[in-house]
Amino acid sequence: MMNPKELSKSTRTFVRREKARIRREIVDVTEQQKALNVLHLQFHKA
């Protein structure tokens, strides 16, 4: 998992809100996991 300190504060806030939106709007757990994985890959530093 990424170290939270690697991302700026605004980026961490955006990710937190996107995760909440995904969990709120997508009912199916497997679809939630897929959406969260896509979000994670957008900010993952290789």
C-alpha cells in the first residue's frame, strides 16, 4: 500500500471522497472492489 505522505493533502482528500462516493453509489461489492482498484491504480507510483 502507498504511504499516505507521498500524496498531497488535496489528493488524499480527493481519494477519500471518491472512495466514499463509490461505496455509496455502487451496491454490488465486487463492482465496488473493481472501482476502488481502478482509483488506486490512478494514484499508484511505480
